[in-house]
Amino acid sequence: MSVQAGDRIRSEIGALEGMLARIPQGRVIQRAGLEGRVARLREELVRLPPEGKRFDLTFRGEPVEGSRSIVAEFAGRALAAFSDAVATIAASFEGDLGATGPLPAGDRALRIVGPALGSFGFEMEIPPEPALEPQMSILPEAASPMELAVELTMSLIDAAQDADEEDLSDIIAEVHPRAAGKVREFVKIVVDRRATFNLRMGSRKAGFVEIDAGRRMLQSLRIEDLTEDIRTMSGQLWVLPHGRQFELKAEDKVLKGRLGRGIADAGSLLAGAHVVAEIRETRVRAAKPRYTLMAVHQPVEADERG
């Protein structure tokens, strides 16, 4: 990754301040030039537009000529598919997605800010935006929706490559089966051109270096093997708002799962309240089903329960 403008300026300020610390205060003329430069750099730092977190997306294989070039048609299609996958995951945080149709309105466009070092690729920037509320994030620390979307894209790639159906089920239940299909479209573009890819954000990496690993990913993300069902159920509901977990006792069964992103006020319900709930059941092949609470309707009155 290249050094961001803000990091470069802060680094220079630090070096100049280190030099000033070694120059006695009495040497006014000698210090003046350095102090002026520090002041100008601080002004430049204030004027910089906000910077988002950056990551690298690089490619190897038939469409790539070392670190010199990449076939434009392939690069364009791959970048568009990857950006679409991340945007779909980010959109899933705002509520339930339909299987098809346009995404909810919003700026979810990744930016290309420069070439990535190593094999041919691109340094991408996540547009800066307000962070998620802490209780809305599944990461240890709250992240912006787009940063969280890139993290989940990497997790989905890792789980698909390992063919771990349980991990895959957890992630797909978190984001939406439609998002898994978008990640598969990106991987297919890469595999079809006998290429590989690598994602790197900070110390974390995801991707594959062998075509066969890409083919395994395609098999893991087959849409035909991902099932989704929306159920309307009545029962007693308990929620853990901070852990984003729920438990619904309905008839002779107890369903446990995660609160959907659209659930903002479930914590205001009394523990054990009788409600009508919309539950999304997601399953990946033979893995056990995952349940997501999508909506809670008005509590069921006692006389309605009989």
C-alpha cells in the first residue's frame, strides 16, 4: 500500500519536531525555518479531505503481465463485481434485501486511489462515513458499514475456500444469501480467466493462489445450495440487545438466533412478551439452520392467545 497523504504529512511533522527538540531555543534564526515549515504542514493537514481505510486487491494469472499490466476488460469486470459484492453486503445492514431488485439508495462506491505493489492490482479506499453504533457491529470495535462489509467479504471468501458449511452459514445469515451470490460472481470472473486474487487490509489477507481453490469456492457458494425461508410465528420473545441475540419460544420449540439489522427497539419489549415475529431461516446444504429476527409486530394480547 502507498502512504496516505495524511500519514506522509504527519511523518514529516514528527521528523521536523524531532529536529527542533535538538536545537536550543536561543537559536531563533535556525529554528524559524523549521517552525514555519511545521506550521504550513499543519495547515495542509487540516485542509485534507477525510481519508477512508484502504486495502489492496491484486491479481495474478493469464490476464496479468507481472507488475507491468493487466487486461483492461478483465480488470474492469472484476473490480465492478467486487465492488457490487461489498455494496450488497453493506446494504444488507440497512434492512432485509429482496432476492433481486435495486439496492437501497446510498453511496457505497469503493474508490481506486492508486496501484498496489507486487503483482498487478489496485489500492482501494473505503469512503469515510460515520461508524456503526457499537451494538450494531459484529466486530470487536465498531466499524463503518463499508469497512465492515469488506471484512465480511473477506470472511465469506475464507469460509468458502475452506468449504466450512457452519462458518459459511453464520456469515450468510448475517449478510444475506444474495450477497453470497454477488461474491460468487466476482470469484467466477476471476476463475473463468484462469486468474487468482489476493485481498489485503492491514494484516489480514483473503483470496486464493491456485485455480482449484477458486473452483472450490464456486462450489461452496452455489446459490442452489443456499436456502432461505421467511416465517411468521407467534410466541414469547427474549432479547439480548447488546449481544444482538434473541430467543423465541413458539409452540413446542425454541428458536435462537441473531437480531436483524432492522431491529432497533426490540430491547424495549418486556422479557417473555408475546409477539408476532418474522423469522428468516437460512441454511447452507447440511448445516444446521440459522435464524434471524427480521421484524417484531405488536405484542399478542392475552385474549387473542386464548
